[in-house]
Amino acid sequence: MKKHMILMTTGILAALTIFSCSFIGGQSGVTGLYLGIVAFNNGTTPMSIGPLNSNTDTSYKSFINALEMDDSTTMYHAINEAIDMLQAASLPDDVTSVNLITVTDGVDQGSYDLNAAYDNNSEYLAAIQDRFADETVNGIKIDAYSCGVEGNYPGTPESFESSLESITANNGYDLSGSLDTIIYQFQALVEQLSTSSSAQNMSITLPAVNPSDVVCFTFDSLSPVTSALYIQGTFNNSAGVSSLTGVTYGGMSSGSGTSITGTNGDGVEKIFNFENIALDSGDMLETTNIQLWLREYNDADGTWGDWVQRGEFDSDNATLTTVTSSSAVFVFVLDASSSLGTDFSRIQTMANDTIDTMIESYNYE
């Protein structure tokens, strides 16, 4: 369930969108913090994602300090571009969470005019919301937050609040208040998200099953029909190589993705490894109640059978290990619209101070 918090104070700010994401995709890298920036007003100005530490912080601060204001607030386009940036980045595999934070004093103006795929801002917003719902970063959903500074938006408080809520997703929530309040809350939130955290890896030993069987591991003592915590996939075995394909996760995510190659265990057993498991609840996974369920395909009539639980399977078939340090990536999407006036310099200072806080919070060794 989405948390919702409103700080009822007055003031002025404008927009800063931060994507705190844990890593997307691809190539392995060094464990730590990563940062990218997309500034927006009449268009967007990006700084590509890279490592954030005491050796690189100056380049990010220089970019922020060099930003200049202009008309318009193409926030949706900047968010969309930031997601694209994340998906194109080469980042470490030890991801535990994906978070997005937006700070704004108003609503989007003109994003649709920068993307021919959309005829109006409502279509653009809907497309972003679909990306939050359907897409993942290294197998992990994006938690989208928003921070809104009251006092500068000409519309009603209700429409401002609705705009803030529309760009939150999954475990994210919205905050609103004065500039001073938002600076405090923003830095506290990013500090929490930047703290190095623990992740779980799991190894499951699968007894002999038939190729094309659908395999489901449930972790709440329930069948696949009612379980809210599960891993499901189709077992394949070709030329002696076993795999699980079309893997889906219920109530959790894993950096291992949707196709996992197994290794040989004792006899006919196969071993599958799931890395960087994160529960949607934020809790740690337990295997005490793990169950194995199978669903067989009937070649004769082309139908699927009912789910059947395998009795010779219990918690001894699953081994959990905890990784004590994990990575996080942030993309700051900074509003540089001219409506900010003199407050824009305070936003720049807030972003620079937050970079220092992030590095201190992560506790690099």
C-alpha cells in the first residue's frame, strides 16, 4: 500500500525529481552509489550515470552549479528520459531497491511537445505510470516518491496534491510543505535510501521434474492459486543443461531476472540460484514455509493439469545467504524553470549538500 504524508506548511520551492534506483541491468561494476542528473525547463539537460564517491562528487556539483533557469516545466519528459538513462547504464548487479523522488512546486507544462508519441500531457503521464507498473530495473520495481513545495502553484491545493500523487508508484509516497521543510525531509529520505543495506541470495535444490512442467516455489504455506509470495517458472532441460524460463515473482523481486540456468546437484537434482532478492514488504525472506508445486502439461489433449504439491521438498532444499553491502543508483531530475526565482539557488545548494550526505551515509570503507 502506498504511504501518503503531507507536511502542512507554506512556502515556495520548485521541482527536483530524484530517482533513487538500484541498478539496472547489464554489466557488473563496483559496489557503491551511482548518480545521474536530468535538469529540465524548456527542454532537458542530462549528466550520465556514474559512480558517486569522494573522488567524483565535484563533477556532479559543478554540473548542478552551472544549471540555468528557463521557461516551462517539462517534468514528464525528464522523468521518461531518466528511466531511459537508467536502462542504458552499465551498473553493478548487487541491487536491492529502486527509488524515484520528485520535488516540485507545480505541474508539468509542455512535455508532450517534446515527444511525438503523445498528443497531450495526460497521455504522457499515463505512459510514465505504465512504465512504473510494468517495467523493472534489474528485476526490481521503481519506488517513486514526490516532494512538493507549497505556495507557488496557482491552482488549488487539491489539484497540486493530485499532481504529486500521480508521479508516485509502488512503495513510494508523496510529501509536501514549505521550502525549508522539503529540504529537511528530502535530505532525510535520501540519507535513508543511501545507507548501505543487506540483500539476500537463495539457492534452491530442485528434485527431478519433467521438462515443460511449471514449477512454483511458495513461501507462505499456500498453493500457487492463493500465494502472495512465490517464484514460478517453466522447467527446461536441453542437451544436459537445465533452466527455468518465464520466471515470475510474487511479492518479491530478484536480480536474476526471468531466465535462470541451473547446475547439476546430487544425482538428478538441479540447483537454481536467485540473487539480490528483495521483498515488496521490505522484510527479509524466510524459507521455513517453502513448498514446491508442479503443474504438468498434457500433450495428448493440450491442457494443463491441476497444481500438485511435491511432498519430498522442504526448507532443507533452500539455502539463504545475506550480502551485507549493496549498491544504489540515484538520478536527480532537477526543475530549472524560471518560476523558481531566487529559490533556484537554494535547490542547487540542497542537491549539492545531499550529495555529501549520500556519500557519508553509504559509509564507504
